[in-house]
Amino acid sequence: MSDQTTDTDKKPAAPGRAQIPAMQRILDNPFLLLFLGIAIPTVLYTVWGVMEVVSVPIAD
């Protein structure tokens, strides 16, 4: 027996049902969109704030 799979071992897609694209699955999930809508601005503003603090010259 062989450990290799062949094309005949794979299940064909059900007729009439196409696989849902990944981007559509992401955009159809309201909780994921809520999380991304909070997480992305938080990360961006945090990075922006750190860059601003680092760019302040040291006082003599």
C-alpha cells in the first residue's frame, strides 16, 4: 500500500455548491469585522504614538 494520495482519492465538490471565497467568509462575519475594526486602529495609533514619543528630542 502507498501513502501517496491520488486524484481519485479526493472527494469532488458537491454539484451545484461552489466553495465560498475566503474574503466573503470574512466579510460575512460581523464579530470578526467588529474585532478588526477595534484592533487595527488600536495597533496603528499605538505604533504612531510610540513613533511620536521616540522622535521627541532629549532635553539638555
